Amino acid sequence: WVRENRSLAEIFPEIAGYKSGVHRMQSGERVLVKTEPTLIEPQAGEWETIRAIVEGLLGEEQSRYFYSWCQVAYTSLRDGRPGRRRPGHSMIIASPGGAGKSFLQNFIITPLLGGREADPQKFLFGTDDFNGDCFAAEHLCLAEVPSSQKTVDRIALAETIKQLVANPLQRMRLMRVEP
């Protein structure tokens, strides 16, 4: 009984979107997640500094989309249940260098999403098959994307991002562990 009902298939330090504790995965396996994101508790009040940063980077019209994205991302993380993510929401911010994109990601988006981020660049561009760090963070943060004029490179990146955002099942590959 203990082996069938209390054993664990795996222990993970963290999995994006999962609170600490024992969880049953879609495959039926039970896993232990050791840590969870540290969510900020929203409070009513003035936020002129944040508004100035966001609107200075995105402009007033685009900022409304950003605020909506933030609300959906935060409430999905706060109210969601493990394995029941809200797929299809991704945000890409493009602007000239030095405009504040990294600042926005590091000091507003990452804390909003629980404080954990990973750089998926090597995985997205196919230079590294190991993607366990991407599964451990709620915020996949690309600071700089290598530019390419080749259509095939751009299509490959777009398709990889689409698969990552929209597909409900993902394949995690850790070093020295079966995927």
C-alpha cells in the first residue's frame, strides 16, 4: 500500500506554477515539489513610479495590454491548480537597446510572477537539449535575441515559442536523467 500510494517518482526543487507539496502528474506519477513561487500580495495604493516606467517604455496604448497580461498571468498563477495552466499567453517586448526592457523584466515581471526566472535562449535556439531550468521558473526571460535575416531561423524560433506557449504537454530534459 505504501509503495503504491505514498511513493514518489521524482523530487523536484521547483516546478513553475506548482506550490510545494506532493502532486499527481497527468501521467499518474506522484512527485514532490520542494519550493514554490513567492507571490506578492496585491494592495491598493499609489503606483506612479511603476506606471511611469511601464508607460515610458510601452506608451499609453500598449501599456493597457501589458497591464491586462500582468493581471491574467498573476491570477492564473495565484488561483490556478497544478497541471491546469492557462495556455496561449506570451508577451514579447521589442524596442531599441537601452529602452528599459531588461529593467521591466527584472524588477516588475519576475517579482510579479513569484521571483523565479530562467533564460530559455539555448533551448529555444536548439543549442542545448536540456531544459529543466525552464520548467523551474514562471518567467522565461530573454534579454537579447540573436537577430537573423534568414526566414528559416525566424520561422523555427516562432514555432518553438508557439509550442512552448500553446502545447499542454511539454518534455522536460534534465542532465543525466531520462526525459
